[in-house]
Amino acid sequence: MMEISELMNPEVFVIQENQHVSQARNLMISHGISRVVVVDENGAPVGMVTEKDLTRKLKGKGPQWKTRPLDKISIKRVMSSNPITADPDEDVQKVIELLIKNHIGSVPIVDQDGLAGIITKTDLMKVYTDKLRGKWKVSDLMTSDVITVNENHSIAHVISLMEDNQIGKMIVIRDNEPVGIITHENISFAYVEDPETGVNVEKIYFIRNSEEGKSKKNFRVVSMMTAGDIMENHMIKISLDEDAAAAADMMVEKDINGLAVVDNDVLVGVITKTDLIKGIQ
């Protein structure tokens, strides 16, 4: 089995623990990344911040600090502290166990000199390209029990299902056929004051990709929205008889974390990077 040093990415985006949320957000946007490692003055990892952390911890009502501008909120408020780390010489299987057991998407790699790299589920997709082509079919590794919504479900219902089931994406179906997907990355929240009543109402800010591939930012009161309003409608599908390595290739190429699995266009499951890494033995 390969060692982590063969797969890890030596380029790690970091911010200091005394910096602010705005700086983490700007790093994510400018470099197209979904996580930033937080380090102390000695360069040792003390926390991790992901897009999901920002969506979850900054949304809704709560402590007074949530109402501050992002450049006034300490990164310590939103980061996950004491990140799980691994050694560059660690066996790949051991790190996969850490990812699955702790429901995390990445592990910082630390050697005697400090932070040496990071390993993500995306990095592990390389194992399929190099070692596992032809070993598994999509049907061998997919999750059959898929939580779905239809286009007319309220976005409040969608958010509730995602939080209750601790999932990062929701497939939208029409007549049992997948037609779109909603992810945490599309959604952010803010409490704003209604100009007519003076009462705080929750609004949802979302990015919707148009048919032409352009993105447009909009907002609407959360109670008025449906899944069909904000879903990404270029749903990427794969047949359950395809090679699992093809699923890994598609996820890396399209920069996505999961695919709808279909049998003659009928949704029969979903396959994610988490499903795929379980097949690495």
C-alpha cells in the first residue's frame, strides 16, 4: 500500500490564528479551495476552517459576534480546533480510517519540521487511477439509501434534512429522475431587518448557475423559496454498471464530491468520494 507522502499535496493554504474570517474566505475564493489550515505562531496546525464551517457557524441568530463584519470576527470563532494530523510515512489505509471515523474531508500532514502537506479525499482519488481501475463497479460502492427532495419542497425543508442527516448535498428529483443538486457551497445565510416592519428576518443568499454557465447572486426570504429555485440543474450522472475508477475521474475533473447513480435514467443511488475511499484496500 502507498504511503501518504506519495499522495499528499505539499501546498497548504494557511492563516494565522490571530487573523479573521474574511481572510479565510478571501483565500478560498481567490484560490478555489474549500478549506484552510489555521496555524499558531510556530506554524503548527491548531485548527481547520471549511466552507461548511462558515455556512453552518455564521448562519442564523445567535451571539452578538455573529452580527459583526467578517473582518471583525476571529477565525477562532468558526474553526474546528485540534485538527487530526498524520505522519508522511503513515499508511494510506490508516488515514482513510481517520477520514471515515471522524467524518472529515482532509488531514494535515506533519513531520518533525512542522506542517508538511495535506491529504484530502480528492488526493485519494489518484489511487483509483493508478491502482484500482477495473476492481470495482459503481454498484459495488454506491449508497442506495438516498435522501431526496422534489423541486417544490421548500428550501427550509431542504436545509433541515441536510442538517438532520449531516449531509453536504441534496439531490432534487422529478418523476424519480435526478434533475438537480443543492450543496452547502451554494448557500449562505444572513439575518437582515425588514424595512417595513423593523423585524429581523432570515434571508438566504445563493448562487445559481444558469444554462449558459454564468453565476448570479440573488437573495430571497427563506420561507418563499423552493428547491427548484436554487438547485444546480446540470446534474452529473453515472450508470451503476460503470467502473468506479470512472466515477473517481469524473469527480476530479468536474471538481465535485458525488454523482447521482442511475439505471436507465432512474435514480438508484449516489456515489461520493467517501464511498470510493472505502474501496481502497
